Amino acid sequence: MFELLSFGEQGWGNALLKGLWMTLQISAGSFVVGLLIGLVVACAKLSAPRPIGLLMRGYTTVFRAVPELLLILLLYYAGSMGLNALMLWLGFEQVNISGPLVAILVLGLVQGAYASEIFRAAILAIPHGQIEAARAFGLSGFGLFRRVTLPIMAPYALAGMSNLWINLIKDSALISVVGTNELLYTAKQAAGSTRQYLLFYLTAAALYYLVTLASNYLSGRLERRIRRWMPVVE
């Protein structure tokens, strides 16, 4: 058992760590993409013209209703085929799309639907009097959002975003179905090669658990730090 998990030539330790690093890269990239999409969609739902707001609501409804594994398969293969068809139509050769990059975009689109609802609820939780006070001082538009709305909404959204990050780490394992060499895919290769299925799947589970523990610790410290500026209600 120790030989199979070692970092030598016969062990799978290096491959598992590389798979874990790929999982973290995909999760972090998807989280950032999801944050940006979710923030734009949340603002569009609250203040954009009605047709755009309806379009954004349709996006969140579809991406929250369809199973994530099915969305990943559809977006991965349909997106690849669509891009290559467009390249051929423009007279260029087909391109080999990077698996991790597609994984980040696909998971980012899926997570953006959930993040938009978290941000929308956090914005609605801001006391309206604080927004009116900022406007009285001459703030408006992006300046109002950057200097008032965003800092005030952050504590309300942090707990939901922490949960979203944990779920994203687990959802990154779904990318293994399209051949991306992340942690679960590497564990599956190791298990198939050595026939030690229980050993490598338990090892992958332990690594996911350690990442979750570290994420909970860091998010807890960040939440305590941010909530220092919030008034205490007795």
C-alpha cells in the first residue's frame, strides 16, 4: 500500500498530487469566472431593462434546473463542435481546445447561476438608507457600487460563497468524465492500473477532505475579519 502511494517510480504519489493541483486550479479558475458572471447577472436582474432581466432569470433557471453533469457534457462537446464549425466557416483549421480551460469555463457558467442568487440576496439585504445616504453625497453608478454596495454586501454573501466554493471543489470531479486529468481521474487511472480501487478512491476522498478542512478554516478567518466592520445588534 505504501509503495503504491509513494513518490518513487512505482508509486502514484506524484500523479495524485498533480491531479490535486489541477483540481485546485480548475476550482479556483471556475470560482473567479462564476463570481464575475454571478455579479453581472445579479446586477442585471435588479436594475437592467426588463428584457435583459428576463434573459438573466432564464439563464439561472436553466442552469440550476438541469443536472450539472449533463450541462458539462453538453457545454463541453457542443461548445467544442460549435467552435470548430465556426473556425471552418471562417476558413481556419480546427483547434484543439484545452481541457482545463474548457472545464473552467463550463464550471464557471454553472456556478455563475448559483452565485447570482447569492449576490442578489446580499444586495437586497443592504439597508436602503445607506444607499440613499451615499447618493446624497453625490455617489452614483459604478462609484456607488464599488465604494458602498460591494463592501456592505460582502459580509452577507460570504457564507454563501464559502459553501459555493466547497461545492465547486466536489463538482470539479465531474470534469473527469471528459478526460481532464484532475484528482478523481488520476485516482481512477491508478485504481484501474493496480486493481487497488478501494485504496486510491479512499486516498482521493482523504485529499478532498483535507482541502475542505483548509477551505473551512480560511473562510472562517476571512468571515471573522470582514464582520468586524458590521454593527453588533443586541
